Amino acid sequence: MYKELTIAQRTIMTPGPVEAHPVVLQAMTNRILGQFDPSFLEIMNEVKEMIKKPFGTENKEAFAVDGTSRAGLEAALIALIEPGDKVLIPAYGRFAYLLGEICERAQANVSYLEKEWTAPFSPEEVIKAINEFQPKIVAMVHGETANGQMQPLKEIGAYCREKDLFFVVDMVATYGGVELAVDEWCVDIAIAGTQKCLSVPSGLALVTYNDRVEKLINSRYQKELGLSKSDRNDRHITSNYLDLSQLQRYWNSERINHHTEATSMIYALHEGLRMLLAEGLEAAYSRHSVNEGALLAGIKAMGLQIYGNRETKMPTVTPILIPENIDGESVREEMLHFFGVEIASSFGELKGKIWRIGNMGYSSRKENILHVLSALEGVLMHQRASIEPGKAVPAAINYYQNKTN
């Protein structure tokens, strides 16, 4: 006999997933509607319009791709790439290399612009690499969760537009937590996900793209074989499931059948977006910023150091240098076991060197910030780390009081 499912109580303070909002979880328990039911199509239409607002865009196309954020990244890139196309990937953290791997698998000619993970690129560095490589596509990460750094995009996007290049940006870790301006920054296609600042479980990717992208996508459109044997296209997008040319026709007025929609996830996305917009985008960004400030105040008071360039740190992820002679994984295990608090380690060259604390969506709450500081301080004291005991939580409370006075 299998036991009844029981889920442990946790305070999730990782860079994703985050705690799903109770209203979102409640929405997912609603009855299933058919994917072409007029009531469900109305929900889809509202979702399509709401997706655009945190992106800061008036694009015609914005919709969800069934799958995690990675599905959206892959769908976006393979929609643009044909074998041999040149793609420039400026890499200042782990997830730029994911973009590159996707491009390589799509048989692109990929060039990496690389640097240490302590900071993003200056616009001048990227523009110089564009001039040298002459790519068709520049693909970048806006907020890099591996190191908590955030890339300025405006000048790079403007230069890509001037040179008639496609600018693709991963906004997974910043969507809903940081002000975005897809149109102003000349981003041609942007990708986000549900499991971070939207407070929705992982399972949908969000994409938006402009008319320039749509024109290229439409030139590669091929109707599914079971729907038409005559509409063949030698340049068709290589994936059926992640084919944006087909998916946009499922989400727009054509309603061409593509797949059985994950209706419960669309309900969740609708409510996650609705609550974000009801809070107000500026208020949500301010909440993330204030909670980041309190977290940093506590970390500093404890005597710990932040990794990377403070000026380009993203507010939704805080990277903390692990003190010498302290086993970072042991600390994470004790925080989870004794306090029910989960924080993250990192990847690649930063594995074992930093912890990462997420400050995203429904997890970005005052009580969570105080709880994670208390847990981290308590475990470090237990492990006899060289810190300033008893100062983290009071410093965070003082920060909150100063912000509200």
C-alpha cells in the first residue's frame, strides 16, 4: 500500500521555484473546460493581454508555451534559427550557456563572448563583439540567477535594431519582479516563466515577440500533416511541439488545433497575472526592492559578504559568499531540517562558493525575509562560523521601520 500524499511545510527562498500563492493553488482546483469552450477561450484571451504588461510591450503576440521556462527559450530560438545562422551569446553566467547549447543543437554557428561571472557586460563590449562576428541573432540573459547579476539592455537592443539583427532576451528571473521595457529596449522576442515572480507552479513559459519576428516565423509556417498534406515548407521549424508558428495560430483567432491545453495551469497563470496587476506593477517592484534591502541589511550585519558587482545586482536574487571553513551544503541541509527553510547553492565555478537566496513573488514577504535570516544565522552560529551573532534580524527590522516611517 502506498501512503497518502503528504507535503512537507517549507519556506522556499530559492531563485525558483517559489511559494505558489494560495489563490493560484485554489484556481487550479477548478473544473476542467474543453480547450475550445468559449469560456476557456475568453480566459486565454485575458491571459494573452495580461502577459504583455509586465513585459512592457504592445506586441500583438504574447502567449504561453506548455512546458517550463526552458521550453520557451527553445521555442523562441529555434523559431529564428536555420542551419548555419550566426548567433552571438554574451555569457556572464550559467544560463547564457543554455541559450548557446540550444542554438548549437539547432545547428547555428555560435560565438560566445565570455567574462568572469562577477558582473554583466558593458554595452560597448557587446557592440564590439557584434561588429566582429556579424551575427543574425544576439541572445542574452537579463537576470542571471547563477550569480545574481542583471544585464543592462537598452543600448545593446538599440544597436541590434540599427543593424537589423534579432535581439532575444531571457527575462525568466526578472519578469514580475523588475521593471521591463521590451519595446523601449528593442527586444524582438522575450521569454519568461511562471515559477518565479508570478508565484505560479512551474509548467508554462511566456513569450512575446514583435512584427519583425512574426514575419520570419510566418515564412516558416507549416500546417501539421494530419491537418493538411499539401502545406509543406522546406524551412519549417524543427520542433512540432515548440513550433511558435503553429502555437500563435492556436492562441489567435484562427484557433488551429495544436495540443490539448494544460487548462489548470492556464487558470493558475490567469490568477498569478491578475494578482500581480491588481497589486500594481510599481508596487510589486517596490516590494521586491524593499525586501531585498532588508535581506542585505541582515546579511551585512551578520558580517557576510555579497558576491559580485553591487551596482548590477538583481533585486530578486542575492548571492552570498560562503565563509571560509564552512561547508555550504551542510548549512543548507541544517536550515531545511531545523527551520524548514530552503536556499540554493550555485553552479559551475561558483558551486560551493556562494549561497543564493531568492526574493521572488509570493516568497518575497517580510516574514520570509526575517525567517531566512534567522535560520541562516542560527545554523552558522551552530557551526561556529565567524559571524556577528544576534544582529541580522534586528538590522532587517530597522530597515523595514526606516522604510515605512
